[in-house]
Amino acid sequence: MKQVAVVTGAARGIGAASAARLAAEGAAVAILDLDETACAATAAEIAEAGGKAIGVGCDVTDERQVLDAFTRIAAELGAPAILVNNAGVLRDNLLFKMSAEDWDTVMGVHLRGTFLCCKAAQKYMVEQRYGRIVNTSSVSALGNRGQANYAAAKAGIQGLTRTLAMELGPFGITVNAVAPGFVATEMTARTAERMGVTAAELQAKTAAITPLRRVGRPADIAGVVAFLAGPDSAFVTGQTLYVDGGRRL
Ligand code: NAP
């Protein structure tokens, strides 16, 4: 693929792996994340491996920052044809302890952020009559104790995905979602910390109840993202693909 790709939350974890995979397949990649320095470091790693990438500091919940980021990317790399909405945060708590602020934060990054980036990207994609949008849902969309905010946001992303597939399909743009199960990243390491266990202990416990008997790695998700962002998924749209080793909550 020779297109320009934008990956949000790509300074580390699943986003960084997806950005590296897209770059390895020939895309010029914009690494978007809150911390511009961390973005630049991830972009430099991709460049060292022979890929083309730039780092762009951007809070996906801020409409002005998102619009400015896309303008800068279009000027520096060219019009984006691939968007991977991956930025995410957790603010887990049981309902009676969940603050309205923690509800808003999670809705803001996952749902509002995905909406704002899709809206900014579609302008460039409609002009090209081509585009690939890959959103990030989760197995938690099916419901998960302690994650009312996150589960609602990740289920919302599935509805947004199906709706945008209908609206943007006539312009040659596909919109799909990937729904990871447990993936070993900083996000799940922090969850382990909150639960009072080590990351390795939580991974082992999760692997034991997963049919494939292991947890996911960022590269497992990146491979599916690359499929949904590439030419082989040309007739696939509006889908949510679970990538969870067979586990269901
Ligand atoms: P991660 O390691 O925590 O990385 C998420 C990245 O998103 C971080 O670099 C974070 O920056 C960035 N981010 C947060 N808020 C942002 C904002 N407002 N604007 C721009 N960037 C922002 O997470 P991950 O495990 O790789 O997860 C990636 C995605 O997969 C998320 O959407 C997550 O919900 C989803 N997912 C993960 C799992 C899993 O098991 N790991 C399972 C299902 C779904 P800061 O560090 O500066 O906050």
C-alpha cells in the first residue's frame, strides 16, 4: 500500500504496532498521540526500520487540534487514505463509584475522538473516492463488570462503524472495527496494578481461560488492522472483527 495512513494513540502499544505494520507495507504513517515527543520517538523507530513516519501531537477529543493535525499531515505526507482510530483510556469503577468525570473522559477519547477523526479524514477520502477507516472496539462492548463507561463507548463505536459504512460506502470508503480481547500492553499492565497482581499473573490467568491459551500481542491486532486497511478487504465494510483468541466475556 502506498497511501498515507493516520494512526491515533500510536506512540505505544497496539497503535504503535499497527503504525509499524502499515509502514512496513509501504504506507507513509502519521503517529498521532497526546505527547508529541513520544510520537516522534515512535516515528523515528519506524524510520530506522526503513519506513516513513512523522509524529504529530494531538488530543483527539479537541476538534481544533484534530483539524490542525489533519491539515499538517496532508501538507507533510499527502492526503490521508487510511485512518486507524486507536487512542484509548480506561477509568474503570463499579457504577456506584464511577464519577461523571470518568464517564465523560472515556466517552470523550473513544467515541468523540473517533467521531472527530472520522469527520476530519472523510473530507480527504471523499475527494480521493477511496478510504479505509478502522475503528477500535473491544470484547468489553459485550459488557464487562467495572467498565460501564468503556463498554458503552466500545459498543457505541460498533454502531458508529456500521452507520459510517452506510454513509461513506458510495464514495469507495470502507469502515470496519477491530475488537481485541486481552492484549499485553501498558493499558492491561495498569489494570493488573489496580487489581493488586502483576502483569504476568493477570496474563497467565487470562490465557488459562482463552481457547488459544495465550493473551494477545499488539502484532496480533496490527495484522488484522493491516488487512482491514489494505486491498484484500475491499468488499468488507460495516463489520466488527473480534480478535480475542476465541475468548468471550
Ligand atoms: P495504551 O498502551 O494505553 O495506548 C493508548 C495510547 O492512546 C496512549 O499512548 C495514550 O496516550 C493515547 N491516548 C489517550 N488519550 C488520548 C487522546 N485524548 N488523544 C490522543 N491519544 C490519546 O493502550 P492499548 O492497550 O495499546 O490500546 C489501544 C486501543 O485498543 C484502545 O482503544 C483500547 O481501548 C483498545 N483495546 C485494548 C485492549 C487491550 O487488552 N490492551 C483490549 C481491547 C481494546 P497517554 O499514555 O499519554 O494517555
